[in-house]
Amino acid sequence: MLSRMVFVAGNNLKNCSPIGACLVQAPRSFHQSSQKLAPLPPMPETSGKVRYGLVPEEFFTLLYPKTGVTGPYMFLGGLSLFLLSKEYYIINHETVAGLSILAVIVYIIKKYGADVAAFADKINEDKIAWIEKVKNHSIDFHSSCIEDEKKEQWRATGMHMLFDAKRNNVAMLLDINHRERLQMVTNEVKKRLDYQVALKNMKHRLEREHMINWVEKNVIKSISPEQEKESIAKCIADLKILAKNSRATAAVGYSPEPTPQGSAMSRPSAKSIYMQRKEYAESLSRQEHFQYRVEHLFTCVLDGREVSSIEDCVMRLKNMDSKGKVWAQDMIIQVKANQLQLCDIETKEVLESVHLDSIRKTKVALDSCVYDSILIISVQEPNQRHPRAFLFQCEEDGAQEVASNLERAMQQGDMSLPTKEPQMDIRSHLESIIGQGYPGSVKRPIQQSPPPPEYPAPQLNSHEDYDDRMPFPRDELPSRPVQREHTPPPVNDVDRDSEIFNHVAADIETFTYKIISALPKDDGSNKKKKKNPSQKPVPNIPPVDEFVSCLQKIKYGFNLLGKLEGHLNNPPVSDIVHSLFSSVVFLKSHYAPGIPSSVLCPLLTEKALQLLARVVTPEEGKLWSSLGDSWNIPRSKWPNGDQIPSYYPEFYDGWQPVVSQSPGVNRQLSRANSERFPPTNPRPKPPEQDNRPRSSSPPMRSADPSLYMRVIYEFMARNSQELSVMKGDLVEVIDKSGQWWKVKNSRNEDGYVPQNVLEPANEQRQMQQNLRGPPTLDLKSRPEDVKAWLQYKGFSKTTIQTFGVFNGSVLLGMKRDDFRAISPEEGARVFFQLQSVRSTVALAGEAELNRFGGR
């Protein structure tokens, strides 16, 4: 029964390929051995061939060689008949049910087999695509690795080429250095040979002159008086004969067409002779002005340690010249408007200018080294801590002639009109005082000078205590008479009052800047506290005495504006008044409210009160009224106004107003006027000098251990016992027993300074104090240091911004043409100022090399 069902179903399922494939593949999986280590065979893309949808093709191909084509059919038919005849398989209702189920299966396969096969194929294709993607990704990854490896190999080849190029560069640099050394040696040898040649030429010239003088002297001695008379008589006779011949020629007359020879020998006209004489006189007058072409070698600073005299400068020049480190520059030295100017030869630009009063000594060094005619000019300027010495080589005119003419120019003074210094702009100062948001627009104050000390510095009675390293020893003081202070030219009251008001505005600006500097930085966290800033006192603000002095100057400024009304147009007086009131509003908010009303001197004049009444705004009027009677009542109406002391303005820079030359000035300086000026010699009489012999014990120290003070004014030492200090320096007080205190700076230098240039410094200021002096420049300087140095030297903002982007090494390595290309206006001046820096850097490097080489 079963065999019949199978036989019948085989014909119906001959086209069911998936089932046949599964039946064929199933026995294969059982008979194949496991290949765990070996790679699996590829999966067949299609199923095996079957016949009748059920019987595999291999069954027929297996029996074909032995039975032929009919063998498989006969085998299946015989097997079925055998099973049925022997009743191994019995056909019953199960057979019918099985055939029915088989028919249903065949129907389902025929109906849905294709879709199921397509779905299965899609799943297989997705798996194959994912596997291909993984394989391609791996291939791409390894390909990129191969490309990177090839690129690294190419880079390695390029590095070899780069190393070869660097070797060539190093070889070229070594060759250049070798050639530079050869050139230096050649130049040095040439200089020495030129020196020997010049020496021989000088000897030949002296010998020739000596021989000529000797011959002339002997010839004159050999001429007897009789021979001299005979020669004179013969000359007179010859002159008479020439005179007769000339008269005979004049009697004959002259031809209207003169010959070329006659025209060439004709006498010049009187006008041409006069013009030649005039040009000659003008050339002589031009020659009287001091102007020479020299070669500036270098500028040496006499710091009192390594270089303390002019001889040390010459020794340093010899040392630098022996090592080829002298960087010279040709220039013109001239005297103009009482200024010794160093000018560029081509552009005539003033590289540096020194006042004649700052020149302390001129000295000449002849045949001291390769430079055989050296002019040395020592200068001590008020704003410089140490004196300087300029060294020039004078080949054309000689150092002796230049020095003598310079001495004559210093004694006589320049007759040309002096260049008038531009006055400070009143508007610029007052706009800075207003600030328009105070901290942002106030300019940095000018370097201030201290008020004159009350007593002179202490002097030592013993000459043994005198310091040998003082900047200018007494034996080098100039022998020329000291120039007296020239009487200033007469000025009218308007110019004088304008200049005084400019200084008043400058001092108000300086005091405002001090307060702004003491204010805490606004970081945005205290915006809510800005409504009442006077609740919390501001630390480190200037003392009350200085605030009172500023208020006095503001009142004094109102009095000056009352006198200047009608003379000032740019800016008008009303704008200046508004600016001063704005400064009062800002300043009084940081001090006690009752201080302004207590400022009595100076009282406002009637002109000032009338001016304020006309120009003040309602808000300013309320402020003016709140300041009290001392700001609203003039001296003439004040009780006992004549007994109020006069007001003497003292400025930060030590400037004093000139005396007015207008008539009736004594009447103007009456008691009724509030503006007072100090007498001619306002300095108090110094105390008597202690003539007792000094003991060998050290001076009494201060009782406070390590007392530090901050310098508030710049002070320049005038002898070896005093100490030069700069504003902002932190010094340690050693002895404060007298009017002059002995202090020590950060360089362990000690000396005496006036006590009024110092103020106490708390611990926080000591930690934050900047101990540096004037800005310096070296190879390690940053662009910020370069800007500070350029600003300290007084260059323009454009020059500071142009050269401020370079560091020290780049700036010191630039050439003169580079400076002119970058800044045609001030490039040459910057190059000249850098020469002293280059010399200092070169000497410092040499000293460092010698120090390490000697270990």
C-alpha cells in the first residue's frame, strides 16, 4: 500500500524541485564527515535535479550503466508489485488519506512554492550581500593601510632629501661665517695697514715741511742786507718798466673787436666782484655755525660700576674694535636752537637732540687706537639716571677743531630763534579729567618730578668717604664757565595765564589718574553696588592733603578762567568750567563730604564768580552752592580777607610760572588777588652742618625692621652720597634719623633721598610692587617690552605700533634699510637709538662668555 502511494506521488511531484533538493541534501549531511578545521565547501546556488518532483537524478544515473533507461522504472515498478503482492504494504483508508495529504502538499507547493523560494533566495542574497560588504570593507581597510605605508615610505625618502638640504644649508652658513671672518680679518689688516701708511705719510709730510723750513731759514740767513737791497731795487726798476709799457698801450687805444686773448684777460666788472665778495662773506658766516660731518661710533652709559669715566669709554671702544663689534654710522652734528642735534646725512632727520646745558664735558682722544681723532661728549640729562658719553670719529675736520667750536658754541649760545615748545592742549587735559566713563578715557600722567627738598643732602666732612665711582669726577668737570640762567623773554599776561592753567589742568589730570588707578577693577559682579559707591571706602587712594591741594588748584583754575574769559576760543571757557565741575563731582565722591567746603585758600575772585554764575548748569549750580561759602564769597567780602594767607601753586613737575612783564604787575599782586606766586628763593634755609668729627661706627638704623617705602616722585642724584630713584621703586629705609633718609634699592645700592619723595608701602604693595626701573631692551625682550621701550624713548604712536610687533631679537637684527623701509619718518632715529642697545648686548654676551670660559 505504501509503495503504491509513493509510486503514484512520484509522478505528481516530478516538478517540485525544493522538496527534491531537501531530500537529496538531507542524506548528504549525514554521510559527510565533519570538517571543523578545513574551510567549508561553497554552498550550491541551485538544488539538485529531480524527476517527477521527488526522485533524485542520481538514482537514474546510478542504474543507467547496468540496466539502461528502463532499469530505474522497472526497479520501482517491481518493488511496488512485490510489496503489494506479498502484502508488505496494504492499501487501506490510511493510504487514501496519505494520498489526499500528499495532493494537498503538492497543491500548496505548486501554489506558493515560487514565492517561498523567492523569499528564501532574498534572505540568502541579503546574507551574501552583508558578507560581501564586510569583505569589501576589509579590502578597503587593508588597501588604505597599504597606501599609507607607501606614503610613509615616500615621506621617508623626502626626509632624506630634507636632511641633504639642511646639510647644504649648514655648509653654506659655515662658508658664509668663514667668509665674514675673512672679511673682518681683511678689514682689520687694511685698517692697520692704512694706519701705517697714514703714519708714514705724516712722517714724510713732517720731514718735507722740516726740510723746506730748514732750507728757507738757511737761505734767508745767507742773504746779506746788500743783496736784499739790490734785489728790491731791481724789482722796483722792473715795475717801472711795466708801468711805462702799460701807459703806452693805453695811449694807442683798443680795437672795437677784441681778440679772444684780450677778452679772456679782461678785467671783471665791479658788480661781479661785489657779488663774489658777498658770496664769500655768506660762506664765511655759514661756516661760523657749528655743523660737521662725523662718524658716530657708539654711546656709552657711565653707570659708575663698569664704566665710570671717559677713559673707560675709550677702553671699551678699543675692546669692541679689537673684536669687530663697533657699528658706526655717518651723521651730521650741529647746534641749532641751543640744541646739539645728531642728524641723518641723507634725510636730515634729527636722530637725537641734547640741550647745550646738559653737556658736561667735551674731550678729545688722538691716536689712541685705529680711530685716531675721537671726540667724546658727556651728557647728563635731567630725565636720565646715569650720564652718557657720545663717541665720534672726526676724520674731515679733526676732533680738536670740532671740540673747540662746540665749546665756543656752548659759551656764546646759538643766535637762532629757539624752537618754541608746543603748549599742552587745555581741551585734551580736561577731557581726560572728565573721563566720560572715567577709567576708560583718562590718559596716563606724565612722569613727575618731586618738589624741591626742604634741606640739602647730608655732606661728609672726610674726603676718604668720597665715592670714586661718581658719574662725573671733579677732575672731569668742564673748565668752561657755568652758563647763567637766561632771563626769559617778556610774555603777556594771557600767554602766561594760559601756560599756568595748562599746568593746573595737567596736575588735576594726574591726581584723577591716581584715584582711578586705586579703584577696584569692574568685573561685572558688583553692578548692583554701583548705585551707592561711597558706602565702602576705596583703599590706596591718595591722602586727603593731596585731595585738598587738587581742590585748591581747581579753585585757582576758576580764577584763571575769570581772567582768560574772552581770550580762549578753542575750547571755550564754558566747556572748561563744565569739565572742572565734572572733575569735582568725580573726586568728591571718594572722600569725606565736608572736605571741599573746608578749602578756604584761594578764595574765588569776583571775575571768576561772575563767570560761574553765567555758564553753570542747574545741576552744577546745586553742586556749587553745596560747596559752601569758601566757593561763593570773594576775598573782598570775606571777613578778615586780608589775613588769609596767599596761595602758592606747587606743581608735580616742579614748574614755576614766569614773572609777568606787563606794567603794574606789582599792583596786580595785591592782597585783593587770590593768585600768588612764590618768591624768588622759596627754599628754606638749610640747617647748620654738623662739624663734629664722624665716628667710624655705622649710622643709626631704623627701629622698624625691614621698613619699605614706595617712591612717589623721581629723584636724580647730584653727588655720590645721594641715590637716584624712579617713580614706583620699592626701597628699604636704612636710616631715617634726619631730614634726608638713607635707603637701599633692589640692586643693593644705598644713598640719601628726600623724605618727601617716599610714602609707606603695605605688605600687599610690597608683593605687587614692580621693582624694575626704566624699560630695557635685549635679545629676549617680548613685543610688549619693545613697545614699552619705544614709548619710553618718546616715539610716535605710529612708530610704536609699527615696530611693537617685533621681539627683541628681530628688532636688534634688522638693518638700517629695513628701518627706513618700515618707517621712513622715524626709522633712522629708531636705528640710532638701538646702537647703544646693541653695544650693551654685545658687551654683556662677551662678559658672560668670559665668565663661563674662565671657570
